[in-house]
Amino acid sequence: MMQAGTIRAWSWVHKWTSLISTLLLLMLCLTGLPLIFHDEIDSALNPESWQPAHPGGAPLTLDEILDISLEHRPGEVPIFMSFDIDRPVVNVTTGPAGDAPGHDMHFASFDLTSGDLVPPADRGESVMEFILQLHTDMFLGLPGMLFLGAMGCLFIAAIVSGIVLYAPFMRKLDFGTVRRRQSPRLKWLDYHNLLGIVTLAWVLVVGITGVINTLETPIIDTWRTNELADLVAGNEAALLAGPRASLDDAVREAVRLAPDMELQFVAFPGSGFSTGAHYAVFLHGDTPLTENIITPVLIHAGTGEVTGLRQMPWYTKALSLSRPLHFGDYGGLLLKLVWLVLDLVTIIVLASGLYLWLTKRESPRRRTALSHASGAGSV
């Protein structure tokens, strides 16, 4: 049986970790509600008006799209090529050199069925982008992300301390008991404990993945400076001067080596994600849960031969899996509805915890006021 001093210590941890993080967590839960349905809301607010020139027609080759893009930007070199998931659109980034700074790069989208330029979407600032920015870093960049990560750690500590306290505080009550005929405070205490323990597993998953997501920038930077840099350094070569091998053949070879993955983007020779003589073909998982797991394949741009492949390390895989787990957007509409309900329940748990603290602080004042009123009435 837990000693009274131990219970008091855990109660102190639970109270202060909860109080410090509650308001921010309420903001995260409220902004998280629309983000569960990010794609559906964004599509409804910003309907797509563009259509491919030849719907269902045979696509052009990547080499043809590359040639067309360079005709639009004479004197420039390709830097990146990326691909829309839902539309037959290829995006090509060019610049005066492969290592050109961002402000000197030019981004253009091309219809994969015709090679025509795809007009940029005239959407202004998306409502969902605003909510996502508020949810991820509160418009403060990396410091905001790390601050929210610290609040997430406090939230996890509050969950763990709540688990520890649940048994001794509920030892005289049956599971699920709600004392509705008692005072409002006791009733909400029972709701707080019941809803908290029922949603325990989900809250832990969302809390831990949320903390991991706040570390996205340092994790990606570590991957680039260690794993990716090591792959590139092991195959470093002078900038390719002769003709390039077929980009289509290079992509097919990369996909053949990773059959359970799909094409994400290509970094051309001289770019920050490749060497001076290689295509860096980046592939991602082919399911909603694994689509953020990336595998880079280096292919010599002169010969078309594969020279290196590197799986993501465990810490970047953890980051890649944490996003779909956090938002519940990998299992279709039914899973999103489950996430919605659990998010609403979590809001109730947080709000009831704040209510319990406020009413506990008011109770001594009420007793003192009632005592004075009683004394005054007896005079």
C-alpha cells in the first residue's frame, strides 16, 4: 500500500505539471480538432479548378518533362524534381547552379499529360495552414516547437502521476463510479478520473508523438549532417560535365531496389541533397502510415549505375511514424472520427482538471464567508 508521503509527492507532481501545461494543451486540442480533417477541410475551402490536358492519357517521360522545364529557363540547371500525390503534376526547381540560394531558385509545375505549365493555385493564406502553424510552433519557429515539446513532457508527467494516483484514490469505489448525487466537485472529480483512465493509452500515444514532432528540425538536421552526408561523402565526385543518363531509367532502378516504396523527389547533381555527379532519388513508403519514411538512392548521373542506398535511422523513422499517429490520418474517415471523439474527451479531462483546482481554491474562502455570515446572524 502506498505511503501517505508518497501520495502527497505524486499529488504535487500531478497538480503542478497539469496546471503549468493545461492552457497550452487546451489550445493544442482545440486546434488539433480541425487538423484531424485537414485534407477534407482544405479541399472544401479551396476546391481544385485545374484539370490535366489529357485526363487518363499516357504520361510524358520524366526526361521529356525535364527538357521542357529547361526550355522555359534557358541557361539554368535542374536542382530538384518533385511529384504531386493526387494530381498528374511534376514540379521542377531550377537555378543558375545546383547550389544556388533559395532566392535564386525558380519553381514551376508541369502537366504530366501534356508538358503544359500548371498555373499556381491562387489560394492566399490557407485557413488550415494558419491553424497548423499555431498548433506546431505558435508562429515562433524552432523556439516555439521546443517550448511546446517541453509542455508535452509536462503533460506526459501529469499522465504518469495520474496513473500512480488512480488506484489509491479509487480504492473504495467501483470502477466507473460517478457520484452524481454528491457535490458538483465530487461528480466532476469522478468524471475526470474515469475519462482520464479510459483514454489513457490514446493520450499517451498522442502526447509522446507530439513531443517527437516538436523535435522535427533537429532530427532532420541530424539526419542530413550524419546519415545523408555520409552517403554523399562516400560517393563524392566532381560536377558532372558530360551528358546525363536517362532520369527515367535511374528512377526505375531506384524503385526496383525498394519495391515497397514510391517516388517522392529527385535531387540533381550539384544540389545540397546530392553529389556533383549523382541523381539522389528519394523514395517514401506506399501506405498512409509509412509515407513519411524516406530512403535515398544515389545513382551516377553519367552511367546510370546505382552507387549507394541508405535506410533511414531509427530516430528519423520514429519522427516519420509520429505524425500520422499523432493526427490519426492514416486509417480513413472512421479512424479520424475516433480521433475526434478522443480529442473531445481529452478537452473535457483538461477542463475538468482546471475546474477542480479552481473550486478547491475557492472552498476555504466559502467556508470562511459562511462562518462569518453564520456568526453575524447569531448576534
